[in-house]
Amino acid sequence: MAIWVLSKFKSKLNAITQILIVVTMNTLEFILVPDLLLWGRLNSLFALLFIGLVYYNEFVLNKKLIQQTA
């Protein structure tokens, strides 16, 4: 996925895929093994922040950059 991010090939699909993977992974961890998480159930907050960062970077910031160059 790192190569996919660096290549910027279909970046919107990449961002959606990242978000879905993080949501799925954290949901499973939250339900099945919260005691193994570094911050316990609070780990979901950090996942949500990461999801917000990915969303902002691809769908908000990237849109602004495209509008400025047009």
C-alpha cells in the first residue's frame, strides 16, 4: 500500500481502501482483543484521528490544491 500511496495511482480509491481497512481492523480488535491494544479501547480514538487525516488529505486538501492550480 505504501507504493500505491507514493505512486498516487487512483489516490481516491487508495484513501477509501485505507479507511475501510483501518475501520475493519479496529472494529475487530475492539471486539475481540481490546486487552492487547496499546491504549485499550481508547485505541479507537487514534484510529478515528488517522481516518480523519486520510480523509482530509485526500478529499479536502487535495481538492483545494487542484482548484488553486486550475
